[in-house]
Amino acid sequence: MKLVKPMAGLRKRGNYLYFWEKRWFFIAMAVGAGMLYMPLPDGLTQSGMIILTMSVVATILFVTEPVPLPTVALMIVIGQVMLMGIDSKTVAKSLMSDSVLFIMGSLMLAVAVVKQKLDTRIAWLLVRMTGTKTSYIAFGITLVSGLLASFVGEHTVAAMMLPVGITLIQLTSDDPKKVRNLAAVLLFSISYGCSVAGIGTPSGGARNAIMIGYWKEFFYDPTNPETFKYLIDYVKWMIYAYPMFLLQVPFVTLILLFTFRPEYKDLSRAVVKLRSQVEAQGAMKPGDWIAILIFFLVLLGWIFGSAEYGMGTIAILGATAFLVAGLVAWPDVNSGVNWGVVLLYAAAISLGVQMKDTGAAAWVANSFLSILAPFGMDEGIGLWAAVSVLTTGVTNTMSNGAAVAVLGPIVLKLAVAAGESPIVIGFITAVSSAFAYLTVVGTPACTIVYASGYLKTTDFLTVGWKMATMSTIIMLGAAAVYWPLLGS
């Protein structure tokens, strides 16, 4: 009998700890229930209110992580079927888009690259150019990732550079706790280097091509020479946007080093090990050259064949080629790919589709913009800043392409009504859609580096707001000083 009270106390304490650990889950559920029982706002449909509620709840769970993130993905799927009444087959189709296939294929390719130990050779080439100081290596990773991503696309480069970052981390220490901040600096150098570069060229992201199409559709008239300025080609886009990318690169490194303060200021120890590994590998073997050939063909496929076949199909084709050639075994792929991250990204895209289809995203945009007028932010730099903040908020909850697709028509019409340049407002929207620094699902590059297991969701918030502030200031400066020189 003497053991009953102590055991009861332990159970009570265990229940308390359970509820404390899961407190944000219950808070999120309470917020969701409260939103669903609110009176329906004017202009918002019932289905729009439900998907908006799901987005808010999912965002809370993404940030606080009281349950594993793949669990949130499963909840999104269940919510669309149970709360919105969408047929399960329709939801299932929305989960498997080309973007999801691309994420899956890219992660599989990354495993294949590591298996062939090509990542060590790439890392060795990088440190030979930058030296062994952590700050120089981080800057080099950001610059190389950015230069590649500005032409090839951030998805591709993040998948290619992830093994390089992981190699440098693991050679520094086998204990992840001892390289926590170093890992954050190197991995964020990859994802943020890709993100800031995605604005540089039309091929840097789908959002850029979407905005170019809107300009042509809304304002171009073949019979009116004055409207030719709305035909933005590849070179003209680069003239507007590429200087912003280059200007942001050093700030990315400074922000990361200031935020995380890596445990090792110099990676000489890792570089010595890296050199030993490269020397031990000896000369390139036939399998290495075949792996390089396959990866190069995949890159060419992404550049020239993605419009016809989709980037996802080409990524899967490349992974299949590695498997068929015997360069990587399926157990290695199965254990090396974080399938939960694939599910998470699939659910996030599905949620974004419903945000667009139900009109919830458009309602949020219109509501936000209607608030600006009383504060005098309906023109000039105030309007620019508001559009940037709006786009940044939306793009952190759905894909940047979807954000521009939803907001583009609204902000371009707003520009005409406010007497602002549609080119300036359009560029602000497209560029701000790259500021998805705050969440894991903001961009595929963030999702890919998160899949490494070294980062937490809170890390994205910790450094993301600084990145967003820096990028916004540079963009607004360009809009006020540089773009007028180009005739906007």
C-alpha cells in the first residue's frame, strides 16, 4: 500500500509532463476551433475559412513542433477530406506533383553522390579555392550555390551542394552536438545562397516566369510601341535583379556567422581529413566518371527538357540511372532519404493549392491591402514595403510560384489604381517571393537542407527574420535608386 501514492504521483507527474510537452498542439487545436466557430467574414467562403484555419494551425505546428512534422502533413491530408469534404482521390492527386517528384528524386541523387564519394572531391575543390577559415568557406558555399542556382534553379543546386556541406560537418566532428552552430552556418549558406540567387534570372524560379507572363498579358499591346517595355526578356531581367543577388551574398555570410557563431573558426582539421580521403580514393575510377556523366545529363535535362517532361521526372530518371548502373543500392537510397520530408512538402503544396482554389489567399491579400489606405501606405515606398511584407508572409506558407500566381494579378491591378509602375510592383512581388526564409516548407532548398537532420524548425525563425529584413532593405533601395535609372 505504501507504493500506491508514489506511483500515483509519478503517473500524475507524467501526465502533466505530457500535456506540457504537447501544449502547443492543444493551443493550435484551440485556435483552429475558435476560427471555425467565428462568423464568416465578408467575401470569404466556408471552404476558404476552413483552409485558412488549417493553414494557421499548420503554421503553429510547423514552428513549435510539438509533434513530428510528417504528422502535420498527415493532418493536412485528413483535414482536406474530413473538414472540406474533398474526395480522397482528389487530395491524393494533389500530393504527388512534379515538385514532389523533384524533391524525392533530388534527395535520391544526393544519396547517390555521397555513395560515389563525389561530394568529398567537390568539397576539396571548394576549400582549395576559399582556404580553411570557416567564414571564407561559408562565403564560398553561398557564392558557388548562388551562381549555380541563378541559372539552373535552387532545387537542383541545393540537392547537389547538400552532400558537400554534410561532408565538411562530419569531418569536423562525429558528434552533431559539437558542431550544432557550424552545421547551421554551412547548411544555411547552401539554402540561402540558392534563395537569394533565385531572383537573378528568369530560369532561377517559376515565380519569375509567371510574373513575366503577367506583364505581357496585362499590359503588352503589339500595336502600341509604348507597351514594349513590358516585354521583359532574360537579359533585361538580369539587369534589374542580378545586382541584388550579388549584393546580398556577403550579408548572408555575416548574418549567419553573427547568429550562430560556429564552434570552429577554422576547419583545418576537417580539411586535412578531407585531403586524406581524396588521396585515399586515388585517381578517378570508371564508376566515378559514369556518375559524373549521369549527373551532368540530369543537369542538361533540367535545363533543356524540364518544360516538356518536368523537373521531377528527370530527377527520378537520374536516380533510376544510378540504380540501374549499380552505382548505388536501393537499401542505401531507402535509408538515406528522409521520406517524412517528402510527405511534408507534398502536403504543403496540397495546402497551397487549396489556398488558391478556395480564394482564401486572394481574400487575405485584399484584406491586407485594404488596411493600408488609412495609414497612407497605398502609394510610393509605403505601398512597396506593404506588397513586400504581404508577399513574404504568403510565400512562407506556400510555394513561391503559387504566391506569385495568386498575388500577381492583384498587385498589378493595384499598381495601376495607385498610379505606380507595374514593372516596379511586379519585380517587388517576384523578388519578395524569394524571401521564404522563415519556414522549412518555404522553399525546396530549405526543405532539402532540413532533411539533413542537423537543423531545427526554430533555426529558420531565428535567422530568417534577419535575412528577410536585409533582403527587403536591399530590394527597396534598388526600387528607389537603381530601377528608376533603368527607366521604370
